[in-house]
Amino acid sequence: MSNMVCFTNYSQFFYSKLSDDYVFSPLSVDELRSVLLLARKSGFRVRVSGNFHSLNCSNIPSSDEILVSLRHFRCIHELASDVVRVDCGCDLSSLNSFLSSFNYELPVVNGGTASPTVGGFICAGGIGKTTDQEVLGRSSLYGGFWENVREVVLMDGFGDLHVFTPAHPYFRYLFGSRGQFGIFLSCTLKIIVSAPELPFKEFVGPLCLQPNNIAASSFQFSDNRLLWFTGFCDDSQIDQAWQISHSWLKKYQSIIQPVADARWAGPLHDDSLPIGFEYFIKRLTFVPPLIFPRDVSFRAFGIVFLVPTGDPDLNVLLRDCFSAITYSLLENSMHVYSSVENIPCLSSCFECHSASLFEQLKTIRAELHCSDFLNVDWIDSDGFQRRLVSLV
């Protein structure tokens, strides 16, 4: 007898219900291919999950979809002096812990306590963490995650495999794509030495990390949830960006209370602390067009806050609150971290990307056999009508 599972993500804002008969955790590439082909033959769309780390609803299945979890794609295949080759179901924190035992680390990982998978970080685009000693973030030195990926292996909507390197014309479109062009299976990542004075330690692989527990995606009430918005702008716009953010905070301060440990940038607020966080994202070779529309170094900025979980009325206010900052930034030629960091799913790709880029994205999606089938989202014209989710 099947059970209904209520899926949510890190936001605890959206949810959907799905029978566990439609949740698959393939053990191999061949099994994954079989699931895709069976879904296509049976008329089901496919939603792929990693760690359910995104705030928006792009990683939550709807009733006409099956959910494919990559929880078993967590092997580390090769470790050399400057790269590691891994499955994309590995989460960043576990991978970095493994690397530390060999005196290595990833140049760019996410901030915060929760961890996306490697594939999820490609879907997001990925910008670097900040520590007390690195106020501008690791991305100020090593660029975005995209600057630190040597190769990506992707499965298209027919189960065929494709290898993308930085030389491939589609490579730059993978980052920030929310899984619109296929399923990320494995990749080769740059690594750096943690302590140069320690000797090299040989790796004998492959080694598989412990699989994720898919039940962690099930909705659970908690007293508070940590939410945030993230915007992007040119260096020359950062003062204006903080003015807009501060006005927004004051307008919605009855429901937004910034947390103290993510406040080192922007104007001072009522308690004499800065209102938010800021990263500098250095351009080394390119900037993905789905992350930022100009191929230059840029700034990331935002505010982190705590709000209660599970109040429907509050969720309506939060939806309006997030929409307000999103459109304020877009109206002032700034950008939003739409692939992962913000709750509202914009209703059209046109709202944050140009018409010419939209056409290019549709072409790539069609060539890789994903249209109206795999991770249906904002590139498919009616994606949101088919991806209805409810407010908790």
C-alpha cells in the first residue's frame, strides 16, 4: 500500500504531496536511464532532487511528476594533485570533510550550515562562503563555483550522456540552470591544498559517502526558519542596492528580523549593526549569463532573517515581501539570485533575462530532449501552471 509523502525544501514555504510509488532512487546510471525512459513512455514528467536546498519551488515535485533522488550517486572516483572527480549527488560539506583528510579543500563552497549537493550547486551557479577572516568571501579569490569546474557529465532527457568542458559553447549555460538541461551525474572539480607543509596522502578509490535520507525533505514544523534574499549588482550600484534593501527592510520590519551573525555590510539598522551580508564575485574567465547578465565581476548582497514556520497568513505576507524586493531590484537594473536563493518563482524567464537569452535556453533545452519533460520550470512557457504548489 502506497503512502503519501509531503515534500518541501529548505524554505519550508512550498510543499507538494506525492505517492511514494512515484519516488525513485536509482542505484546506477543504467537504472536512472530506465526510470527516465519509463516515465517518458508512461506520460509522466520527471523532477530530480539532491538535498532540497533551494528556497524556491524548482526542486519540489508536482502531482503529474515522478521524483528521482540522486541519493545513491555519492561516490568519489579520483583524487589527484589538483582535481577530484565525484558524483553530483555528493553534498558539499561531506565532500569537503573527505578532502580535508587528504589535506585538500574546495576553493568555493556555500555559506550557511545546510549543504547543497555538487549537482545542486551547479544548478544554483554557486558563490563562495564567507568567514570572519574572509569578509568578501572565497569568491573574491576563486570566482564562482563555475570557475572551479573542469568537466561535467550530464544525462539528457532520453538517457544519453554528454560531456561538457569549459571549451564547450553550452558550458556557461549549465550554471544557474536549475536542472533545465539534464541531470548532472558527475564532474571534475578543482581543489586546493589546505596545508602545504603536510605530505601528500594517496587516495585509493572509488569511495562512496553515506547516502542522503530522502525523508529529510518531508515537511516538519519548527519554531523558526532561516530565510534570506540575495541580489546581484555591479560594483558601481552597491550603494544604491543597500538603499533599496534598507527601505525594503524598514517597510517589512514587522516580519523581518535580521540575524546578528550575517550582518557585516550595508547601512546600520536600529540596533546599530549593518543590515546584511555582501560578497565580491570575481570574474576570472566568464560569468554565467543565468547568474548575472554582464560578463564582469559583481557583488552579491542580501539580508538573513528568522521567521516562524507554518503560519499561512505570514507566508502570504512573505510572498509579497519577497516579490517587492525582487521587482525593486529588477526595476533598477539589478539582478536576483533566481536559481536558488529567493522564495518567489518568477513567472517568466523574461522577467530577469533577455528575450535573446530565453530563445537560446529554449534551443539548448530542446536539443537535450528536456522540454516539457524534465524539471519543467520557467523555460517552458506554461511551466508554472503545471508546477502548482501550495503555501504551507
